[in-house]
Amino acid sequence: MSIMLVIALIGLGIVVVGIEKTVTLTIDTQPVEVTTSVWTLAGLLGEQGIVLNEEDAINIPPSSWLRDGDEITIDKAHWVIIQADGNTQSIFTNQLALQKILASAGIQLSTGDRLIVDGRLGGIETPLSPGGDHRLQIQRAEEFELSIQGQEKTISSDRGTLGEALWAAGIELSAGDKISKPMDTLLIHTSSVEIEKAREITILHAGGEVTSSTTAGSVSEALSEAGIPLQGLDFSIPGANLPIPEDGIIQVIRVKEEVILENDPVPYGSDTQPVADLEIDSRTIVQPGVYGLNTKRVRVRYEDGIEISRQVESEYISQEPQNEIIGYGTKIVPRTLDTPGGRLTYWRALNMYAVSYNVTSNGGYGTATGIPLAKGVAAIDPSYIPYGTRMYIPGYGEALAADTGGGINGRMIDLGYLDENYVSWHQWVTVYFLWPPPENIVWIIP
């Protein structure tokens, strides 16, 4: 063998060995090692059935050449629905940092504002979890001026009523204190509040023991001179018309009855409606839901500032709830997918949970349509996917919807095999529905 031929064979071997490479592909923080023979990152994405949106973030340009040991990171974009200041807006972004998301939406948080992340109270420093859509709600704090014995301060609170705001701010009220507005006043109707603290006197009452001197002949007169007169339903021990007792001890019981309105939220429902200019399997908020209010008129009795009894006098719906309307897309857009078998055109791509079965595991039973079970036959939920639907599954190939089963519901697919070529599947995978679309389409698949 000549030297030139040996060199040529060695070079060919180096090329062949160099084709295969192992890289780490991380999508939404989920790393997977992939061994491939494609040359570029774009080729790898096509091989893996990964379609990038413009908003997706990738650390290496798709046109880059792949090298063994490369680490590719893809942060998929997701929808973030933001409700703030009476407005709702949707942002499609790959960002997970709440500060950057709110900044891009032109929204600022002020001291006391509450941030609700996916239905739970959250912090601005806590990032969103990757892989899924999110909902943000901002509850603005209200400010009011509080004057206590001439000392003024500004209070900012996210609570609903004046009483709740004062409690949260650590403002303690005694039985004789005077407040310029009812405790159940809504903060949105409160700009200023004055609190006048009761004077201390020498009398036994709920607030303690107060000492005062008097020449009054009756309990009622003594209390009036001390600035603690009986009013309304108040009573004293001894009685108001009796003389001051020899031991000088007078007990005052303050009685107060008030009617308050208690509002309980009435949950709203959720409706759906088609949106013609929105692509299939996309969602948008057409109308945000609004909680209703169930109002109770409650009579409360207090003795010395302590609640003694509470009676509901009437109850009514003061505000009807407004259902949330979620729009779903009905626009069909043909798209193409490069596969090892060539370019395919599809009209829908769904994330489905794939399992697999073969003739033995099927117990020898035929398929629901009578087509023999083999690779290329798939079991689906026919209430959402019609029999005869052609699909493409990366890592499996093309499949025909020709069977079903008791455990196949919604976004599940059972991939058929013969016994001799069986491969076990238990994973989520993108299923591409091949063109053309059927006449009857189930627009929402849970």
C-alpha cells in the first residue's frame, strides 16, 4: 500500500470520527446531552424539532458550527399577562426577572404596592419559573393623612378599609378615642383622618382606673364633670341617678351599637370565545374577570369596646360578578418542519405526553379502526383528534391516528410498535399535525 493511500485513509477516518459530537442542549433550565452528526446549530435544532420564536433567547447563533462539548442554552419566550391600574396587557418575552418585565411594560411599583404572581403574593426580586405562561396583578397602595393629637403623618396602605389600615400601621385605639371617619370607610374614599385621644380620669372603666375629685351629688354628674358622661345605652354601677358611693368607686360600661357593611367577594366564572385573527392554540384575555360583592348589613353591639353580639339584619348582592372571557385562536397558518425524511408542512403543533405499546401489550386486540397495529399507528383521544389524522413525532416519525384506549385522554398519544421493534416512550413531545387540516377542528385541547 502506498504512503499516499495510507495518508488518505487516515484523513478520511479523522473526518468520519470528527462528524459525531456530543453537546449539552438546555431548554428552560432543563439540560439534555445530545449526540449528533450535524455540522451547525441550526441543523441540530431542526434535527430535534425545535422551532425558535424571535423572542426566544439563545446563547449561540444558529449558524454557528457545532463542536464537541458545546453548551447551548435556549430560554423560550412565554406570555406574561399583567393587570395594573385598571388595564390588562400581554407581553411575549424570554425574561424571567420581574423588574425587567414590569419595566418593559412601563409599570413602576411604589412603596406599599402588592405584587400577585400567578395568584400568590410575590416579591419583585423573585424570578418567574421557566417553561410556561404567567399572570401578574398589581394592587396599588392608597395614601391618607393621619392626625393624632396634632401629630401628623402620612400612611400608605394596601388594605381595603380605614380600620384595617390603622391596625396594619400599629395605630391603637382606646374605648374613648374619637376618630373622624368610620373604621369601615374604604381607603379609596379617605384622604385625611383625625384621631382625638380620650382624656384620662379617675374612674373604673374598660380603659383602666382613673382618679378624679368631684362634689357632684350623683353618679351621672360626677361622670359629666370628669368628661366621661353616660350616652345612649351606656350604664354605670352604681346607677346614674344614685349618689356617689362611700368608697368612691364608680364603674362605667360603655355601650355602642353600630351597623356596618361587610363585603364578601363573589367569585367570577370563565368563558371562552373564538378570536379569528389569533393563531390556533394561542390564548388572550378578551375581558378580565371582576369579582362581585355580597354585602351584609350587620348590627354590632360593643360593651367597653368589646364586641358582645353581632346580628345580620339583611344580605344582598351589591355588585354582580363579571366573567373572565378568554379568547382562543382559530387562525390556521401552514408551517414547515425539516425532518430526516424531508420537509413537512403542518398546521398545528401540540405538546403531548407520549407512551408506547405493541402487539403483546395490546393483548392481541386490534385497533379501533381495524388497521393492524404496527409502527406508524397511534392511539389518541378521538373526541379531540379525529381518526385518520396524520401526525409527525420527532424521534418516532409519521403516525396515523387509528386507535384509542381507556387511558388515552386529552393530550396523550400512544405510539404503536411491532414486538420486534418496540421502543418504550414515557415523555412529553411536540406532535406536529400534518397538512391539510380537517373540516371539523377541536380548537381547545386540555
